[in-house]
Amino acid sequence: MENVTKEVWVFIEQRNGKPADVSLELLSKGRKLADRLNGVLKSIVLGHNVKNIAEDTFKYGVDSAILIDHPVLEKYRPLPYSRMLNKLVKENKPRIVLFGATVVGRGLAPRVASNTLSGLTADCTELQIEDVTYLKKDYQDLLLQIRPAFGGNIIATIITPDNPVQMATVREGVMEMTLVDNPKPISIEQVDFIEDSTDELVKIVEQYQEENKVNLKGAPIIVAGGYGLGTKENFQLVFDLAEAVGGEVAGSRAAVDAGFVDHDRQIGQTGVTVRPKLIFSIGISGAIQHRAGMQEANKIIAINSDPEAPIFGIAHYGIVGKAEDVIPKFIEIYKHKLK
């Protein structure tokens, strides 16, 4: 563990001059981890004309930023990005490095982890710092990397005690994004980009981007349906209730797999993590991987015909009954109360 700093780094993913939400969420979590270590939080920004992004990270609690700004880095490409990050990690030896579990993060983190011989856990849902005794040896300030495993049937806590640098990827929405009250003074270390002949092995010819039409993360009310609804026709009840209460429609993975609802409306470990003010959970049993994506909602109303369904364990209000009986009554009462 010697020669390792008490630094927590967050790789700031950016596109067209805008930082990814997941990176800002990780800064908020990184601040807590750095405080627990009595260490420092740094944002790592690669790109072109992105000094403003490095400056903005201070609003989320960073102590300092490392900036590599060069035309070659304007759009993400694995070779130049991973090469420069490898260099930074080897020279500075941060204790923790966090990436968003995005297309970029999932491509970049393994390249850096393998090159620097660092530990890496993918798709974490929680991160903590603890002292750990493992195989009769004591380890101080290990990163506990917590994630569902075995198809979501258990929650695993993963440690990498023999690796000085610990890395993790985290999906968007899992950590809460919060601005700090008193940002530190802006302190940016500019690192020179070193060109390499391998940089041009992969060229970006054209890029096509389609913005997500569904904004589950920003919806205050969500009506989510599961496989328990039985048919696509019954799932229409979810759309009816959502229309009545002004909410967004969502589904469990089983409902998506069954073709009841589109994938971009999936909530859970392999979908979106949401924190609405109110969520209706209808015909969803409540497997671990689904609960991981919605259990921090302010209010959860569960409707399920199985009184033993795990979803009732986290619901604030539970209704045992068939959706086709309960939802029309809900809609009728709701409309009646508004009259």
C-alpha cells in the first residue's frame, strides 16, 4: 500500500462541451469517500477546449482538477484517452478512480485497470470505505465495491486488497448529485498531451447520436409495470394510470423482455436508476436488481396479487389485488377527486 496517495479521482466524461450527469454524480460520492479517507478529490478532464468543464467540477466538491486539453482528444477514442490516463495513474498512484458505467466508461476503465494492474469492479450500486480483515490480514481504508451478483440474486461486496489503486464503474442515477455550499478555489493542473503514432489507428469517420426521448430520471411520478400483469393488453393499464396522474411509464426487466414496454423505460440494475417523488409498482415482484433501481423513491405504492412479493418489503403503501381490479378504481377515484 506504500507510495499510494489518499486521492479519489473521478474521470469526467464529456461530449460536445457538456459533462455527463453520471460524472457529476460520482463527484458527489467521491467527495464523501475522500472525506472518509481524509484525502482529496480530483476531477480528471480530457478533451479540447474543456477548461470550463474542469472549472465547473469545483461546484461538486473537488479540491483540484487535472486537465489534458488537445485537439486529438476532442472526441473520445480509446487509444489516446487510455494512454494518457495510464500515464497519470502510474505517476500519481491515486487510491480510488471512478468512471461512469457508460459506453465510454466501460471501454476505458478496463483498459486503464489492466495496464496499471489496478482492481476494477463494474456496475457498482454502492461504494464505502472500511477497514477490513481478510485472510487474517488487516487492511486499512479499503474500498468496498457493492453490486448485485449471480443474476441479481445476492448483493456482493467486492474488495481488491492486493491492488494499491482501486477502480469502479457506476451507472447513471445510482449516486445522488449535489452541489456543495462552499466550493474550493479553482486549482487546475494542466498536463501536456503527448502524441503517439497509435493515436490515428482508429479514426472517427461519422457519429450518429440520438437523444433519449424518455426522461425517467427527471420524472416526479413514475408508474412501473412488471411481468405479473400477464399480457401487453393488461400493461395498457399502466399507461392509463400514468396518463391520469401525469406520470412517466416504466417497466421491470421481465416486462421489457416480454415485449410489454420499450427498453428505454426499464428500471433496475440493467436499466435506469430513479428517485421520483412517487412511484407506483404494479405486478412487479421486487427482485434485488429492480429494487436497486427505485428503492430511494420518496413514496412507493405497490400493487401485487401476491401478498408475499418482496416489493411489499420496501413499499410505503401496499395493495394486494389484481391490477385489472385495482387500477380502474384508482383512476376513477383520482379523476373524481379532481372534479
